[in-house]
Amino acid sequence: MKDNKQRFSSIERKTRETEVRIFLNIDGKGDYEISTTIPFFDHLLASFARHGRFDLKVKASGDNQHHIIEDVAICLGKAFSKALKDKKGIARFGFSIIPMDDVLVLTSVDISGRAYFNYGMKFRWKEVEGVKTEMIEHFLQTFSSEFKINLHAKLLDGKNEHHKAEALFKSLGLSLSQACSIKGESVPSTKGVLE
């Protein structure tokens, strides 16, 4: 597809609570520069970018963890939507099952133009590496809502909390990479649009 190399976007969001800047290149190499003031969240976003092979720059700061993670999710969802434009030629669907030692995680996405989120991750702890586990769910729900995609995330096996979170973001990167890949030239829908 001729304009394949132009699938990138920049998003900025500034409120009284946060300031977020994101650059996304869907057809990247997995390069990243991420600074959100939350080290483990940085690690999760880096895993997402590297394994999805998206070039991703995120600079975020704010008054608390909830607001920073939520607003990064808003901006990242908008960045993907903006970069994909009319979604011509994309595969649309993607899924992956990722093992990480004892853990096995599945994600599946449909870039459908409709937001739906199904979460089947189970964390035993309320916090992993300083990130509240409820914020992992909230990030994914907000991201899928802003991107207007179907997103299913399931824990299939395992106990290690760090591995659950990391495998989840790696799997999401792979699933989205597959769904965003170019497979043709038309919009992959019988409706002719994905809105």
C-alpha cells in the first residue's frame, strides 16, 4: 500500500491533572522512549512497543498514578485511531497467546470501530511493582474505548504477578501488530467502513 509508511501520529493532552505527549509510528521497528514517572508502567509500555514493533514515544506527568495511566490510555487510543486513518487494507483482527515462564496470557482484538472490552485477568495482589493492578484493567478499558476496538484479555495460567502484567502487554502488542498489518487495499468490512 503506497501510504503505508505514513501511518504515524502525534497526540498531546494537557489538563489541570496531567500533561501527555505521544508519538506513534505503527510501521516502526519497536524503538521506544518512555517516561511517565511510573517505572513499571514505563516497562509495560516498552514491552508493548517492542513486541508490537511500534515506534513509540511517551512523555507523561501528572498529579497521581490514576490520572497519568488513564490519560496515557486516552492518548494512545487516539494515536492509533489517527494513524490508521480510514483503515483501508488492514487485517483488522489479531490475537496472540504469550508464555512468560509460568504465565500464559491471551489477547484478541478487532479494530471494528466499536468499543468492547472483556477482561479475564486475575491478580492476587493489589499492586505490582508500584502499579495498582486495578489500573491495568482501567488502562486497557480506556484504551479500547478511545481506539474503538474489541479487546479481550484472558489469563490462561500462572501465578507470578509481574509476569502476568508483562505478558499481557507483550501479547497486546503482538495482537495489534497483526491487526494493523496491511493485507490488501480495501476496508475489511461488508459495510465498507470501520467507524
